[in-house]
Amino acid sequence: MASSKEYLDFVTDQLSLLDGVTYRAMMGEYIIYLRGKIVGGIYDDRLLVKQTEAAKRLMPHAPLELPYEGGREMILVDEIDDREFLRTLFEEIYKELPDQRIKTK
């Protein structure tokens, strides 16, 4: 099942406290970026984030779910209605992610 544009709009509105949130559509789902780094995505109308130490610390009881068959497990964000929590979560995950590599030919 693909994610709806309405759910994407809801999530991006909830993330509006953050500067630099972008997304890219991919096969009916959406990859979420913060300042150029992939933080998570929307899969089957669920917000999932990468498993980082910060995400595990901030959501210790959150379930791990597959974004799609064959994908790596990600953490399900249940506190989608709390904008301040989402801002903290995304900022803390961002700090732990490596810088994006520049592709060379």
C-alpha cells in the first residue's frame, strides 16, 4: 500500500518547527531529509526513523518495523502529534548521522 499525499502533508506540517526538512517520493513512499541527511520516511502511512542511539533513547519502547519487504528495520514514531518532540527527535537523529558523501564519477 502506498502512502497518501494527505499523510505526507500532515507529517511535514508536524515537522514545521524544523528548518531544512525536505522529502522525495520513491515508489509510492516518501524519504524524509533534514538538511540533506536521510532521517526517516513515510511508509504505508507510518512515520519511521533510522535506528540511532538518540532515537532509541527518546523512544525506548517504540516498535521496530520494516519500511518495505527486504528493508532494514526502522523505529515507528507514535508521538506524531507532538511537534516539539518531533523537533527534538529529528535534531538528535541528525547529529548522529554521517555527512552525505559527494558522488564522484
